[in-house]
Amino acid sequence: MIALKPAKGLLLVAEPSIIGDASFNRSVILLAEHSESGSIGFILNKVLDFTLNDLIPELDKGFKVYNGGPVEQDNLYFIHKVPELIPESIEIANGIYWGGNFDVVKELILNDLITEKQIRFFLGYSGWDAQQLNDELNSNAWIISTHQDAKDIIERPYRSFWKDKMIELGGDYMLWSNAPENPSYN
């Protein structure tokens, strides 16, 4: 297998050895930005116990909100696959976009013109300074992975995402796909 370098649109998959880290244990992170000055990503598989309506009461829809990461957890972020509906979006990878005009997003939600299959919300993000991600990669904290179709990343079932990535990686990772999240439960 060819070792990938971090890049916008790739996934960071937590190595099974990250145990006890509440933020990153069994995380799958979409890298939304990667440059010499640092990296930004969103955890795709850690849903929170409340909905968008809990954060913004006038949006009476039950859109799930995910824990995007430990940085700026009081800020709401979103990724989507409808740039034609949301102006000012930034392309992450082919077919997946970050941010855009939130007033337009609110109108789309209120008028049922966008669904959870098209947009995903996060509180906070995952961030690394210039050398930090490389250091973590060198210490084998993450596996860099691709995703077959960037557009389906929003629809992907979050509960099985990490496990599915372990199976996809094969080899010794297959063993981890069925291991309990907390080894002491074994």
C-alpha cells in the first residue's frame, strides 16, 4: 500500500492504539484544509446528544450535530454537497464543500430545500499547527485514507465508519474492527 501524505479531502483514521482520548478514539476525520501553516478537519463519526434545533430554536428540524473536534466547540461549522444552493462555499474535494452563507442555509432548512443527506453540522473542529499533524503521523496516531466518493461522506452511517475503515485497511486492522471500544470491557 502506498503511504499517502495529508491533503485536503483525505481522511485521517485514528489508529486503534489511540485509547482513552475522548476526542479522537476511533475517529474518522475529513481534512478540510491542509497547508504548510497547519490543518483543519471535522470528525465525521461522533454525533452529539442534541440537534440543530437545540442550538438554533427557529430551525425546527432535527438535523444531527456532530463533535467536529476539540477546537472552538462553541462555533457551528458545516460541510455539504450543494454549492449551487449555498453561496460562498469552499471546495474540499470533488463534490464536498465547507461552509458558505449561513443565512441561506437557514432559509433552505426552513423551506425543506436541504436534507441531512446533503449537509452535516459540527460543533468545533480538529486543528493542527504546522508540524503537529506530521508529528502525530510519525508517531502512528493516524492512518491517511481516501474515500471512494467524497459526496457520499455526508450520508455515510457514522456508527460504523471507523469499523468499516478498519475492515477496508485489512491485515491486522481487521482484528480491531470487532474489538470493544474500551478494552477493559473485554
